[in-house]
Amino acid sequence: MRFFFDFGFRSYLLCPVIICFAGAHLFKFIRFYLVLLEEKKLSFFDVLFLYVRTTFVNLIIPFKLGEIYRIAAVKNMTGMYKTGILLVVIDRFFDTLALLALTLPFEILFMKGADPVLTVLLAGIVFLFFCYFFFTSTYRYLNKYLITKKRSKRSMALLNALDIANSWYLFLRKLIRGRSPLVFLSSLLGWGMEFLALKAFAGTFGTEFDLGAFIRYINSLLSGEKSRLGSAYNMMGTAIFLILTIVFVIIWSSEKKGKDKGRSSVRV
């Protein structure tokens, strides 16, 4: 069974491509912004500029290695590596969870099996779910056990490691408390708009694009395999975010110069 609309070759589909592409990244930015709401020192412009430039880096570096830059950029703005690392973990978790929610039912019902790459992603999601929901009870048990049963230097080191892990866990909960449904919904809508953007983009070349093709596109991103449609789509996205990054750099530079002039005038 196939899910597609027969677009054919229509140049005016470039407009829907841009609209859907913008919509996809709008919802991804909303997810990004929701996680960083606790960082009061960051303005809306700071978060938007952070998303634009880190997304551009992610587009030009394969295998999502640009997330390393995102961690460093968040640390530079917040002063904590913890925020950057957990932001990436939360972002990737909900992004993957939404992707699996959209693709796995299709694969199981219509393709009579699950793709190996998606199966690995599902295993990772289940493992993280397990760690999150059972961390508190495990922490309390191990903490009590080490305090009452062990007195060695090794047990003290383990207690210290447990306390560090607990502080990270509590901070993670703080970042998503009360917002996880919205973060998940924005992830779902982001992937839905991404699918529509790819479908319209394929239509401009007279190519059909269904959920099966979408899954193959995802596999090419994760495995590094070359896809003509994926490469062309990525080039378009890179060009758009390059322009956006340049615009934001100009705005940021002008604002910084204005602030510097204001400070110098106050000193005089």
C-alpha cells in the first residue's frame, strides 16, 4: 500500500516546498525554545540565533556531528556544559521518538517488518525510557546500600558519582517539566512538515514520494549513504540557513556595536 499524491512536475511546487520547510523548522525551533525556557538569561533573539547557526553547522557536517558545536555554543551562552549536553539529549530523544511514532506503524502494518536502522533507534529509545523512569528508585536503593553497608573509599567515590548523576537527572527534569507533551507534539508536527516538504520537493522533479521513500531518506541520513533527492534537499536547506546565519550575524554585530557605543558614551 502506498501513500502519495501525484504531483508530477510542477515548478510552482517550489513555493509549497519553502513553506513546508519553514514550517518544519518552526516546529523544531519551538521544541528547542521550550527546552531552553529555564535559561532566563537568554533572550528570544539569543535562542533563535543559536538555533539558526547550529542548524546550519548540522547541515554541513554529516552524522549530526554538528551537535558537538551546539553543545559548545550553548555552554558559551549559559556557562554550563550540562545545559548544552542535556539540550541535545532531549532534542534528539523527542525527535527520534516522534520519528518512530510516525514510521514504525507504517512499516509494521504495510511493510511486514521494521527497518534495522529504525529498530536500533527504537532500542535506544526504550533504553533511555528505562533509565529515566527507574533512575530515582535505583538511586535511592544504591545510595542507602552504600551508606549503610559500605565504608570504603570506593563506596565513597560511588556515592559521589551517584550524587552527580542525580543532579543531572534533576536538572533534566527541570528542563522538560510540564512541557514534555508540547515538546513531543512540536516534534511530530516538525516531522510531518518535513515529510510534506520532501514530497513537494520530489514533485518538482516529477518523482513520487511516499512513507517508504521517507524511511529510505532517513536511513541515508543515518548511514551516510548518498541519496540524490536527499543531497539536493540538503543543499537547499544549507543555502537557506547560510543566508539566515549571515543575516543574524549582521543583526547581532550591529546590536553589539550599538551597546558598545552606549557604554562608551555613559563612561564619558
